[in-house]
Amino acid sequence: MDLYEYQGKELFKRFGIPVSEGRLATSPEEARAAAEELGGQVVVKAQVLTGGRGKAGGIKLADDPADAEDKAREVLGLDIRGHIVKKLWIERASDIANEYYLSITFDRGEKKALFMLTTEGGIDIEEVAERNPSAIARLHVDPLEGFQPWHARRLIYGAGIGDPGEQKQILALIGRLYDVFVSCDAMLCEINPLIVTPDGEVRALDSKFTVDDNAFYKHEDIGAMRDLDAYPAEERAAREKGVTYVKLDGDVGILGNGAGLSMSTVDVVAFVGGRPANFCDLGGGGDAEGVVDALEVITSDPHVKAIFFNIFGGITRCDEVARGILEALDRMTIDDPIVVRLDGTNAEEGRQLLTDAGAANLYVEPTMLDAAKRAVELAV
Ligand code: GDP
Ligand code: MN
């Protein structure tokens, strides 16, 4: 789960990483009140779960409370790549002498945490990586060894940070970033920009923070940070029903059993020229209850024009899944064409059951590729 900037900064603060003082606001009036409390110049920052807000007009400096109210009016409601701004973070403005970049993430290939530090901050790290890769100091931390101060020193020298005052502050900050990363079961903690003020003070001006949902049982407080409003209605409904579902923007609804097969189904639909409407994993079972829940979520997306059921029977037998599908169709009305591919254990019986049912909008195909082609053809 991705956190908002203000939530990430809250966690930074808990672990002693310096951030600017700020307040949350959801209306221009609240923004004005926040600016009054903070005093002086403030920054009005759109809180959306996407980066590049500055370029999109979502970050604005305001000179006084009245200006903050005006800027808040401009930023609230803004559409930043599909994310509508509903919340603002009003922060005491910083003077900036230098913008650096610091992050820690997982390097899955190495199975280790990876730090990156560069003095070329304030722009996308991908851009720096492409244009000037040697400007980025990278260092892995062995999980058994854990973080050691020499890691921070090597990063600082590697990035070419020479000022002793900056070195000292960033040294402490890197250690704290490792703490917050490990303690919160984060997958990414990125500070871009990490600024140096004209007085030589180092501070995190932005935060990009991703936590591992599977660790929420350890962190009730972080789990509670989830903003249900930020998810499509279909995903919210899926969460309530316990269905594994991710909304995509096409018109072929997809249902597979197992995450791997469901991913392949998304791929094969795209491969034959179609556009998947979602990812949905039925899981191990195939009982009517699970099928109904999944179909209800999938068909609640108005863009869905056809549904592709891709089942590989292993322990779950295809005839059971076929019965589940038929029972589900008894219980609910679906007008969209449904293409079913059954393969594996008891596939013959399963296909026979579906064919015998004789439903007009049910199409049975023996292979994944044929079924994908058929589903894409029917999605008109
Ligand atoms: P992003 O565009 O989503 O990455 O949002 P950031 O929080 O990183 O802000 C974008 C840019 O706005 C930063 O790189 C800074 O140049 C600028 N900015 C943000 N906060 C301040 C501030 O307090 N003072 C000044 N002068 N500039 C700021
Ligand atoms: Mn940023």
C-alpha cells in the first residue's frame, strides 16, 4: 500500500527524520487556518497517490493565509493523472540551497535492501539513472549484517557530498531511514528532494512510502492509514467480499483460479489484441459462493463487455467449478457473453456440464488462446 506524503512524513518524524511542520486541510478555509497557525510563507501540496505533482500544478507556494486559501482553491479538485485532489498538506515553506535524493527499497534480485543517494535530486531518479548513472551512489545492506555506519559513509562519499555539516546530518538520517524502513515493513522509502537549506540544515521535503500489506497484522496503525476513497468502487467492494481484484481499464472481465494463471490470462487477452478490464483471482476454490462474489465485482464495472473464465483444474476439479458457474448464473442475471476455458482435472466433465446447460451467452473453449480470442471478439 502506498501512503500519502503526509502519512510518510508522520512516520519519518516518529523515527527522527527531520521534516517541515504542516497541517492537513480539505477545504480552502482549512488551508487558510493552517497557514495562519504555521505563520509566514507556506507550501500548498496536493495529497494524491502519484508522483510528479509539482509539474502537474499540485504544489504551490503561498505568501500569506489569504494566498494559501486561493492556492488551495486552485489545487483542490485538480485531476493529476486520474487522481482527484481531495486533501492538501499545508507545510511551512523551506528555502532551498540544494536538492538531493535518498531512497531505500528492495532489490529482489539481490534479496537485499538497496540504498540510493545522489546530489541530483528534485527530478525523477529514472531520469538521473538514464542521463548520468554514475551520479547515483548505490549500496546494498546485507539483512544478516544489518545497517552499519560505514554504509552511510560510503553512500555519502560515493555521492560526492563534501560539506562536513551535511555529511553529519545525512549520516544520521540514513541510519534512521533504515530503521523506519525495517520497523514499518516498508518496501520503498524515498525522499526526493532531500534538501539542504541556505543555513545548512538537511530536511525531507517529500516522502514516497510503500508498505507491505502482508505485514499489517503487525502495524494496525499503518493499516488504518488506508484511504478507501482513493480506490475504485469495484476494488472497495472486492475488499469487502474478500475477492482478489485489481481494476484495469479495458472491457474484457477476467477470472482465473490462482494468481499466476490470472496474470497469464491478462497477458493472453492483451496478446490477442484485447484490453483486460481487471485482474481477478478466484483462489483455490470454485464454489458458487466465490464465483457469485467475483462475478458481482467484475460486472459492477460498466466497461465490461465480455467475461473470460480461465480455469485450470488441479486439486479443484473442473466439474466442481462448472457447477459453481452454473449455480452462480442461476442466482444472478448476466447479459454479457461468458467464455469459459476449462482444462486439467475433470475438464471433459466440466465442459459437458456447461454445454448441456445450453445457456445462450455461455461459450466453452478448450484452450486459453481460443478462449481469449473468442472473449475479445465478443467484447463489442
Ligand atoms: P512531487 O513533484 O510530487 O515530487 O512533489 P515534491 O514534494 O517533491 O515537490 C516538488 C518540488 O516543489 C520540489 O522539488 C521543490 O522544488 C518544490 N517545493 C516543495 N516544497 C517546497 C518548499 O517548501 N519551498 C520551496 N522553495 N520549494 C518547494
Ligand atoms: Mn518529490
